[in-house]
Amino acid sequence: MGKTMAEKILARAAGVRSVSPGDLLDVIPDVAMSHENAGLVSKSFKEIGVSKLFDPDRIVIIFDHRVPAESEKTAEGHKTVREFVKKYKIKNFFDINTGICHQVLPEQGFCRPGEVIVGTDSHTTTHGAFGVFSTGIGATEMAAVWATGKLWMMVPETIKVVTEGKFSPGVFSKDLILHLIGLLRADGADYKAIEFFGDAIDEMSIASRMVVTNLSMEMGAKAAMIPPDQKTFDFVKTVSGKPFQAVLPDSDAKYCRTVDLDLNLLAPQIACPHAVDNVKTVKELAGTPIQQALLGSCTNGRVEDLEEGVKQLAGRKVHPEVRMLVIPASWKVYRQALDKGLIAAFIDAGAVVLNPGCGPCLGAHQGLLAPGERCISSTNRNFQGRMGSTQAEIYLASPATVAASAVAGKIALPEVRS
């Protein structure tokens, strides 16, 4: 019997020939990523009592959740991590002027096909877009990785998702993954890996693939992977000089479930309060008043997302009763958007462009909601109280739907614009 990507990658990382779902392994991660919660990790690391890191070069720390520091407590946390980084000579440290961790990792060449990434952030599944087994872990687990270089892991079963057909105009990868989450529900892939196949997946840009793997966590996925292809290899080779060995699933791999999706029938989707799996079509919610529109985040803050937003805004203005916030996923994306005139277009339309970071998606600062307000957002979570008041509502949709709604002052279908 053939093997899935998860089984083959974890076997390599554990130094064994073959594994099956349910096997317990000592896995050696290739990359161990943390953001500001590296402060919690460093505290646990000190409690372990070891005197040095197993391999500082495998550790990546990125400030992104609360940047710049919005409180004295956060500033103190940043200071503590900076001192730890200096003491232990961690060279892969990116301060407040780099971007969101899930965008920075691939930009800086840390996402290499066939490898294992662990991160103290639930949306670490994002990096499966590069053919990586990438998963979120807790601070205590990460401290053990820092100390020993290993992590206990159980081999997951794998769900196979096969797409057929093509996206209609106004429909994007965000709509695909929201539809799938609505189908499988929040626990439909608990501790399972997911592999995505089909012409639509093959034709997707790297950025669009990252949307799919990022949001897969919202149905419980342990990891979500897209088999690497030439598009993947070309991207990785431009950002990393390190060799890698790509892994593909065997043609006779065993899957616990196969899900077939007909994209020809897919319409723009929207996740309604207060759960990501509460998915409906945008048409069903059209006309619902909004007070805020947020375009950005690690889910949809890349150049192609900003371009879709600008298309919807071209020649129009943000509705006077709507606050539109735009957050590029990294400073590299910000620079590219500047060069393309996208930042100016957003400003001219009445949007507010913020620095790269998690900001309102996390609910830390920069655009929180008051009681009774609604926000339509291209982010990845809409839990009650996630973005400020527990009496506010968050709707999740594609960048095109977000921008179209910002103009209309209410939830609206995106217009087909060139």
C-alpha cells in the first residue's frame, strides 16, 4: 500500500523507513517558529534546566501579533524576547519591521518541500502550500524542541480533497476553503492531514494556495498540504539556497476520506458569526449593513489580494459610514504594493493602510469593534469577541467581497471588473 505525503514526510523526519496512521514518532523538525509567544517558550525552556539550545539555526522568531507594542506589558515581552535572542545567538530573528510570521517564513526561504515545520501558532498549517508538513504546537512543546530538537507526534490519517471544474468570475480560493469548512464543519478534520488535488489547485498561484492551507486549520486539520510542482520549486529556489527533497503522495496511497468539489457550482462564500463553519453564500447575506471592512492578514494580505481589492474600488470611494482597513502581510508585500500603486489607490478611495501585522485580526489593537458593529474581513476567524466587543459581529469573505462591501456600505457580491 502506498503512502500519503504526511506519512512519507514524517517517516523521513523520524528517521524510519515506513509509518502508518496512529504510529508514535520522535520527529526532528527542520524549522521551529514562534512569534511574541517566544516569551512563554523561553520561560518554559528555562524551567527545563538545560544550558543551551539544541540548534539555534533551526529556530525562527518573528514579531507580528502586537506590532508596534500597544501596551507596556507587550513592550516588556518584546524586550524579554530580544534579550533571549541575543543571549542564545538566535540569528533568525525578525523584529517589528518584517511582517506576519506565515508570510515571512516563505519569503525568507524557510518553507522547503519535504520538510517539517512546527510553530507556536495554530495557522502554521499555511506552509503546507509548499509541500511541507507544517503544524501548530504549544509553548511547552516548543520549549522541548528548543532543548532536545525532537517532538513526539502521532501520524495522522489523511483526507483527500479533489477539485473539479474552474472558478467562476468573482470566486476565489477563499470561497473554496470556506465552502469546504462549511461542508466538513469545525471538527471535520480533527487531527487529520489534508491533501488537495485538481486542476484548480494546480492553476492556483502560490498566494492562493496559502489561503487554502491557512484556513484548513479551521476544520481541525493537523496539517494541510498541496503536492509541490514546478511553480513551488521555482518560488522556493528564488528565496532559499538550501537543497530540499520534495515528497509526493503515492498513487495508491490510502485516505480515510475523499471529498469531491465541483467548482463550477461554487458561488462567493461568507462565514457568518460566530463560527468559521457557519458558511452561507454572499448572496444570502447581501444587504446586511457593515461599519468596518478589513482587507489583509496572513490569510489574504498578499499582492494579488490587494489587487483584487483595488479592482473593486477603482473609480469609487469607500462608503462614508464604513471604515476600511488594509493590512499587507509583510513589508515586502507593502513595498511591492507601493511600486504597483496599490497603496495610493487605497488611500485615494478612503481606506486606511496599516503596518503589516496581526492587529485587529488578533483583537489586540488597530481597528477593534464597538458593541453592535459589524465587520466584513478577509481574515481567518470570526469568534465572538475576536475583534473587540463580544456584542460585535465578524463576517469572513474574499478580498473582492470585502472591498465590494466597503463601497456599498453593506455586504455585497463582488463586481466582475478587469
